[in-house]
Amino acid sequence: MSVTFELNAEVRTDKGKGASRRLRHANKVPAVMYGAGEEPTSLTLEHNKIMHALENEAFYSHILTINVNGKGVPAVLRDLQRHPSKPIILHADFLRVNMKEKLQMNVPLHFINEDIAVGVKDEGGVIQHNVVEVEVSCLPTDLPEYIEVDVSELTLGNSLHLSDIKMSDGVELVQLAHGEDHDLPIVGIHKPRAVVEEVEDDVVADAGEAAAEGDSEEDKD
């Protein structure tokens, strides 16, 4: 993992909606950290710090360090509540991580070589993303920041599936563990909609002309 994230947190004892509201007015974010066989801990974080960290895509799929009372705790972001209309974080949930146990996390897919894909460059197709992230299972030290999917060889009318993703050692796709019927398509190349509609219009027009010609022949009879 090329990037590291650290957040300083304070343990909070004042709980409830009123307490959370006061924290937000003070530019703080109420949070909770749980898991790893320990009791949940209510925390407070600096709003601006976590907002800045969230600007980095890697923050969502990284092992974070939450500094609590001078002790760094490895954790991952499990849930985030945002204000529906304002750039405000209302609450955050963190899951403690046991570095010796596997965890399951959603990791973003980065599609590369889309502009030179055979189906795009040579056949005039357009890329369609069916999946933008996947759930993986691995040890925390093996957790990828993202997974690259090379589409350079993808042709028009075809798709890549979960089983086509090249995974690094120690990292598994959770869905594939459920069987072949979970091998979903993740990206494909298809004809532009305008082309499809044009072909359909031509077919309708041809059918109309054929019908009109048929009527004309009947009139002659």
C-alpha cells in the first residue's frame, strides 16, 4: 500500500442526539470503532481532517491508523453518514482490524487502455461499466488500493467477467467463492446508441416501404 492515513480521535463519553449535535456545531464528527473482540468505543474526530482524507479514493479501501489516547489502532472505514444536501459528515463507523486475520473489503476497479481497446479504436464501440468495485477477501497486509482491469483486447459485443480479473497473491474475489453463476460481467463494449437507433429506424422504414409497395400491387389488381 503506497499511501498511509492517520486520524487523531478522542474518546467521548457524552452520547445521544443532543451531544452529537453539539459536536457537529464544534466542527467535530461523532464516530464509533468496534470489532476485533473488543467493546465498541465512541470517538470524536476533526471534521476537516476526515473530509480532507475522504478526497482520496484510497481512504475507502485502506488500513487506517486511528490514534486513540496515544495508541495507533488499525481499522477500516465501514460506514459513513453524510448530510443529504450539505458537505457535512454526520457520523463514521470504523472496524478494528486484526492484522493476522482475513477481512472483506470493497476495492475499486481501475479500467485501463479503454481508448485503445480493439472494440473502441477499431470497431467504433463504446465502453460500458457494469461494476466499479468488487469485494475481496485477504489479509490486511495484502489489501490492494485498487485493482486494474486491462480492456485493450476487448472486442465489440463482448464482456470481461469477474473471473477475468487478475488478482494478486493472497487476494480472492468473494463473489466467485459462491459459484460460477456469480461470475458477473464487469465491463463490455457495445455499439453507440445512436447507431443502434439508426439501424432500427432503417428497418422500420424498409418495412413501411415494403408494405406500401404491397398495397400498391393490390390496388392494381
